[in-house]
Amino acid sequence: MLRPDLLLQPTPRGLYCPPGDFYLDPVRGAVERAVISHGHSDHARGGHGKVLSHPDTLAIMACRYGANFAKSTQALEYGETIEINGVTVWLAPAGHILGSAQIIVEHKGLRMTFTGDYKRRFDPTCASFEPVENTHVFISEATFALPVFRHPDTGHEINRLLQSVKDFPERAHCIGAYSLGKAQRVIRHLRLAGYDEPIFIHGSLEKLCAHYQSVGIDLGTLVLATSDDTSKAAREAFRGKIIIAPPGAFEGKWAQRFPDPILGFASGWMSIKQRAKQRGVELPLVISDHADWDELTETVREVNPEELWVTYGREDALVRWAELEGRRARPLRMVAYDDEAG
């Protein structure tokens, strides 16, 4: 069997496959061939030569970077295989956001599974994570790889938001949620919980929400909260309403149109009370698009690889846990990845 470091190697640009001559999620400069796990900008950038990814990820990249974000693109459905210079590549659902995929690379009897970002919770806006059997090397993210991170039930957090709307009908509820994945997920969970009022959104969410709607994910009635009307009557119309926008939007003048706002933030990082306090968040909603500590460790046990590689986050804690379990593990120490969607 081929040695793992001969099939995938961590480099400053991203994981590189020498026999296939392609990169996984390269974010430092353009490359000739890239296989992209999902559309968040800390994994997907424009300017590459050839890009291979799930159709929804390609559509999301086009929404974010324009139709000509790469010289050429090729869509790969989940479970469909392709040969790149003799290396077999296929995708499995990662459960992170719409179109997110684990990238499976196989060559000379060796199977390596790169998760990108993933989660195990129910998400009504994307396909659920599927463990890849017979994985020799499992390359796991580690965003929330500390035992302190144990995320509550998503429905519980959505109900807290709805209860706050009921308790404070005179106030606008301004919820910070990352523009890709998190915002659409919060909206869809609200709909499933029975909230059928119009939801106001920031203009930066419009194209992405439209794509979600176009593939059959019903987000209900969405209204742009971008009017230049700053009259008292316009402000009063937002009382008792839910407004969803990227977190930074509520820090500037745009947010001043909302009366007596309750500021919320949907993120796994909201389990850290100090973070919520620093950002002035009155209603922290612990809703994450990443696996928490228990889900990370349980996934490793379920996949049961011969070797674990860890990247994107709290690498040392997950590596140490694996070693205590008698597993071979190593941190990749890759740089240039930020957490866009906690």
C-alpha cells in the first residue's frame, strides 16, 4: 500500500496530491487544479485554473465570486468517481453547509478521506454527513476540538429566539449569522418551528438565499431590510420582527434603523460567555456548523481509520485524545485557514 505522505502532503497552499497534481482547498494563491470541499471563503477562492466540486458548491462560488471564478469547472455529484492522472477522487456529504463534501482520494490501495469542515447535527438545508468506510487515513477538522465544546440541541436554541420574540414584541431581534450556510439554516429552522412571519435579511444574503430557494429549500417570505427610509414609521415597522444579517452588519450605521434591538449571534463560539459579552450579544445562540468535541471523537471511532490527521483548529487536543486511545495521529499545522462559519 502507498505511504500516506506520498498521496497527500500539507503545503503552504493546502493539501497537495503529487501523483494527481492537484490541491485540496488551496487558499494561498491560484493553482492549476483544485478540488474544493465547500463554498466558504476560508476553503474556496477564485482564480484557480481547473476547479472540481459538488454542483452546489460551484453555484455558490459563482454567486460569491462571479461566473468566471475559475478558468474551467467540473461538477461531481456525491458518490460519483473521477480519475485525475490515475488518482481516483469522489465526494461524500459532509453535513456542513449546502454542497459541502468530504473529498476521498484513492491510489494504489490507499484511501484517504479529507473532511473539510463537517458536522453531525440535523440540518434541513444540506445533506447529512456520511462516514466513509474503509478509510485508511481520516483527515479531520478540529474547530471545536476541546472538551468544553458540547453544543446544545439546535431546536432548543431556536425556541429561545422565538420565546424572546414573544416576550419582547416591542423590540427588533437582530440576529448575526454568517451569510453562507448559517443564515439559511437559522431561517429554515425557524420555519420548521412554525414561524411564518416575513423575515428581514441584509442585502448580502439575497443571492445566496435565492440559490437555496432555487434548489428546493423553502425559506419562506424574505424581505430586504435595506430601505433608505429612516423615518420613525419605517423604524416602527421592525418592532417584533426578526432581522438576519452578517455579524459585522450590526456594528455600523445600517443597524441604527432598528428600534431597541436585541442583538443575537448564532455561532458555536457563543458557548464562550466572554466572547458574547465582548461583542455585546444579548441573545447568544449556540448554533454551530461544525462538529463539537463529542461528535469529533465519536466520528473518529466510527470511521476507525488506521491513522488520524488533524487540521483547522485545536489540533493538539484531538491528537492527544487519539493517542490516549492508542491511535496513530498527527497535526498538520497548516496555516491560512480562518473560521468563517462557527
